[in-house]
Amino acid sequence: MAFLIHRRFSLGPVVSMADPNATRRHTVTNSRLLATALVAVLASGTFAHAQTAPVPPAPPFMDVTMLLKHLSSLGFGDVREIERKSDKLYEVTARDAEGLRWEMSVDARTGEILRKEPD
């Protein structure tokens, strides 16, 4: 006579009193199922992470030739002095199209004029 105990609304195994190893078989099966699900979840997270776009590197600083071309395009001609203060900053003394002499702080990466004072 097979006597079954079954818990409704649970994920637990069906226990059979006629088969004492039934619980063990269900536990092993559930462990394998859980391990497979865990591997699938971890693998999907790894693939999602691998698909993210890499952060673009910071642009390198402009060399003196590039800086001269850029200043020329902004209307500065007679460049008297260029001093690189750091990886991010140049100090420049130059004349504009009207002949006025300017002392400027220029961003070494973008060429943006950060400060401009008459000299």
C-alpha cells in the first residue's frame, strides 16, 4: 500500500512512504536543477556585461603644431610664446587679427580658451 504525503503550494518533493529513497532522489534532482539555473543566471549576467560599450579614452593633448593651427583658425596670428603648464593647460601669448596682444590659458586637450587677458 503506497501512502503519499503531499504539501500543496510548495516546491518540496512528494514523499512516498513506500519508497524511503524518494526524498533523496528529489533532493539530488532539485540540487541539479538549482545548479543549472544558477549557472544560467551567472552566464547571462556575464554576457550582458560584455555587451556594454567601453568608455572612450580621454583625448590626448594637442601638440604645439596642432595648437598653432587651432589658434590660427580662431584668428590669432603672431604667437610669441607657448608654455605647457600641465597635461591639461597651455599658457599662450599671441596677437589677434587687430594686432592686440593677448595672454591666454588654453585647454591642452580641446584647444578651448579658458582665460584671455590683454598683455
